[in-house]
Amino acid sequence: MQAATGPWVRPPELPDDPKRLCLVELYFERTRTTSFHVMRYLRNNWQFEDRLKVSPGQRVMRWAYIHRVEAGDT
């Protein structure tokens, strides 16, 4: 396995390291669906990898840091 996540955390708790990637479960109010995305919490906003910010119609349900796992450590 090349990557794994740490324990899930729910808002209002936020990541303390803006350089670390997180796996984020987003809820989309318009479609009432959830999906998972790789994001960072940077400058008081959740941002996708392309630097787009979470819109008002999206809500973070939970998040977890992504950790790199070396071969043989699984």
C-alpha cells in the first residue's frame, strides 16, 4: 500500500499542518450525496489539489491525514 489514512476527525477540529494532504468526505447539499477528495486545509479554507476552495453548497463531514506507508510496513 502506498498511502493510508490516519483516524477520522470531524469538524470543528481542523488540521494543523497546511502542507499535509487529507482525505476529506464532502457532502453536496444540492444533490444530497457525499464523495471523497484529497484536500489541504490552507489559509482558513479547505482546498482541492487544484487550489479551488470548498463552495458554500459543500460541507466537510470528516477528514483524515494521509500517511505514506513504505513497502513491508503493511
